[in-house]
Amino acid sequence: MSLKEQLENLRQTSLQEIQKVVDLDALNQIRVEVLGKKGPITEVLRGMRNLSNEERPKVGAFANEIKSDLAEAIETRKAELEAKKAAAQLAHETLDVTLPGQSIKKGTPHVLTQVIDDLEDLFVGMGYQVVAGYEVEDERHNFEMLNMPANHPARDMQDTFYITNDLLMRTHMSPNEARDLENHDFKNGPIKMISPGRVYRRDTDDATHSHQFYQMEGQVIDKNITMADLKGTLEYTIHHIFGEDRDLRFRPSYFPFTEPSVEVDISCFRCDGKGCNVCKQTGWIEVLGAGMTHPNVLKAGGVDADVYGGFAFGLGIDRFAMLKYGVDDIRNFYLNDVRFLNQFTQEG
Ligand code: PHE
């Protein structure tokens, strides 16, 4: 075989190999082998010294032509393989932005917490402070300081869970009135406080009773506070929670810690006062107890009852939530059934 034929053979086999190769590393390997100093072309060219002077440059030129052909073929193949690799990578990493996302379940405050938050916002806006207190109270704050000395019959109004002779689960939020009176210095301004929290009573649970529920106490003590202030405050609150259409009614009542005392009714939201089974045909629904703070309570808290006076009220958060949202069984608030709770998911 002449040198020229050998070179031509080499070109053909190398071109085939280049076409067949499928990865870039292997292609590089071929490049080194075919075009390198130890490669077959160099080898063939070594035989050139046996050629005549006339033929040598021709074969040399042919060899160079083959070299550059092969180099070009390798470059072309390299570009092809790189494009393929990039396409494969792109296909692999494709992100379909039109696929539906995974929805994230958002939590929401408990409906009772929502009512409390709403009331807190309202009263903080009127300059009230929010006071916490203790779920385990002593007799002094829960009863005595609220004008209910030992053996006072009014203690029976609130069936109490006792822990010791002196310690009990607070039966209402009014002990925080007593605590506030004790701690307050009127140099810092009047008392304007609310206190929402959990209270406990030895009641048998049914649709309208629970052995633990939520109340919010409110108290204002200053000079020259009148029942008109109480009425205005409660009207504003009731309208905020239940809407401007609700009428209010104050009924004389009795609490040991207020004098005079009232119970406050709102016109029935279901029948608008005409009478239905929600309001037991009366047209009115009782929503809270209130009154003008009893002088004995002021005195027990170390406040001069001749100078200062004010009002207090206590409302049932559960009852507010039941009336506002039409919930007919108080136990729903404590069963933590998400199907019930999800109805009160807040927007946004
Ligand atoms: N503490 C009373 C109750 O639990 C409610 C109340 C508070 C009444 C303040 C009058 C004044 O029933």
C-alpha cells in the first residue's frame, strides 16, 4: 500500500470513529490518538524519507490536508456532542411553571381568641390597659375584696372548684378589679382596664354551660364617673361586635360588687325583637352583667370611695361568639374539631 493509500485509509477509519463516538471524553481521547505526536499520521509520515524528492512535498501536503480535515471533523463532532449534552441537561432540569403549586394550609386563631383580639383592639383604642391575673386565685381576691365575705350567700351564685381552703380556680374575672385597685396609683391617671381570661365553675356541661369558659372584665375608676359613661361604653362595644342595629336594654339586677347593678340585654338578632326560640319569645338576649363599683370594693382596694368611683362589667366571650356567629352549642369551642374551627378562618 502506498503512503497515500495508507493516509487515505487512516482518514476513513478515523472519520468513522469520530462519527461513532458519543461522549466528549472519548472524543478527546481520539483527538490525542489520531493527531498527536505518537499518532498514526506521524507514524506514516516517518516513512516519507524513503520517497523521492518530487513525491515528498505532495504526500506531506496530503498528510496536512488530512490532519486539518480530521481536526475539523473532531471540532464539528465536539460541537454536536456539547449541544446534545446541553439539551439533555435542559430537558432534565425543566421546570413547568404552569403546574399547580402545593397549597399551604394556613392556621388561624381560635374563634374565641378572635373575639378577644377584637375586644382588646377596641378597648386599647379607648385607652384601656389589658390586665392578665391568675387562673388560680385566693378567696380574698375572688370573693372577700369583692364584697363577698365568708358565708355570704352570693358565693353560692358561683359554684367553685376549691384547691385548698383558701385557693380556688377563679370563678370570674372580677378578682382582677380587686388586684388593679390594690396596685393602682391615681397619680398615674385613672383606672381603665380590661381583663379577658378563662374562668371555672362547677357546672355540668351542656349546650349552654361549660365548667370552664371565657369572660372579659372591664373597669373604669376615676372622679365623676357616672352610669351614663357605663351605658355609652357598653353601647359602643355591643354595636361594634353585633352591629349598629342592635338595641340595648338595662335591667336592674344584683351583684355584690356593684351598686346599682344591671344586666344588659340586646335585641334578638334572629327575630329583631319580635320573639323567637333563640330569645325564648322575649325579643331580648342577656349578654352581660355590670354596675357602679360598690364603695366596699373601693375601700377593700385602698381607694378613697368619697373621691373616686366608677363602673365595672363582665361579659361572656363564649356567649358573645355564640350570638355573633350563630353557634348553638358552647361545647363546640372546646372539642377542637377542625371542621368547626375552619369556619372561622380569617381572610388575608
Ligand atoms: N363577675 C360577674 C359574673 O361573673 C359579672 C360582673 C362583672 C357583674 C362586673 C358586674 C360587674 O357573673
